[in-house]
Amino acid sequence: MIIKLRLFRVFSVFVIFLAYSHAVNALDLDIRTNHKLSMDSNKVSFTLALDQCSNLSQVIYHAESGDLSLDSSDFLRNSNHLNGCQFIVEAKGAVRFYPAFTIYLNDGTSTTYSETFTADEINPTVSFERVSIASIEGKQYLSTVVQAGDNQDIRYVGFTVVGVLASDLKTVGGVVEKVKQKAFVNINKIVRIFPNSNSQSEFVLNFPLTKNLTAQAIALDAV
């Protein structure tokens, strides 16, 4: 199994102000940058990610020029959560490193969430944990798990994965490039897995197999 990982991070301090104590229990929030952060930048692009948006009424972004109202027509789907969503905003001026949002729910509760960003020169760490074949709703997936950490904040972990049978690899003398056409997983482009929270350290990529493997192949030949 050939696995390549990329890790991106920036420094982030996060603060939650609760208007109602049970509001945060219903929401998992995170703010991340959408590009490499430079302290010389005049503007910064941020993503606010929420794990649950079915009860979402309105999001207010507290910009330097004033409050900006966001609603369901402005959000994108959050790939990490079935009912999640995310909002992309551009921050300028003195508050560009201090994004803050207030989230209003249909039940009348609200939560104000903010983070503080700055550049970081310390390299993050990433280590391979395990790989397995998982069956999800009758379809086989290659599940790859890594541990990633940083003393500041991780933007995302990028995966490229090639899964081949050991017997196929042996026939070409161990040269992966020569056996890719027989791979049961071949991710040519980097797949990004974004953290759900600032404290997340485990990142999992489940990628569908191009062909199902037998139990014998899984046990003896694949992983």
C-alpha cells in the first residue's frame, strides 16, 4: 500500500461565547484558513464549518465594515457531515486575523464563536496508523487512518493512496508505477480531509474500491 500525506496548519486560538449553554452541544464549529497564512496579507479567506445545519436560521459574520448576514443560500455542503454546511468569507483590515461569527438556530438559541490566527514556523507531525478494508452498505472501502498533530492548528490532511495486491506487485518486481492499472484503489489527486474541531488528531479516509476483493485476498494479499 503506497500512501502519501500532506499536512497544512496555521496558529489558531479559539473562543466560544455561549448565549445559551445547550446551543454549543448541538453544534460542532471550526474556523480554518483557505490558503497559506501570511502576516503581510491584506485579506484572508476563512471557512466556518458546522456539523449540523438542519436547524440553522442565520449566521452573522462580524466584519470590520459591519455585520454581514449569511443564510442557507450562501453555504456549501460540509463533506465531513451529512447535515453539515460551511460558509466562506473574506476578512480584511484590522480584524482579518480574528474571524468571529454568531450562529442563530430556529429554536431561538445562538452561539458566538471566534478564533485568532497568526503565522507558525514549527513543522507539524503526521504518522500512519492503520489501513483496512471496510464494508459500508454492501460496498467495499479502503479505510486509511493517520495521526496528525501540531502545536497550533491543522488546515487539512491530504491523502494520495494506491492499493494493489501483493501478488500483482511481485510480478513487476515491486515497481508500483507498472502495476497501477491493476490497483483496487488509485487516488491520483490529493484528497483533503478537514478537521471537525481544533483538537482532532485522527484523520480517516474511506475510499471506494474499484473492484471487490475476496476474503482470502483481503487476509493474505491486499493489506
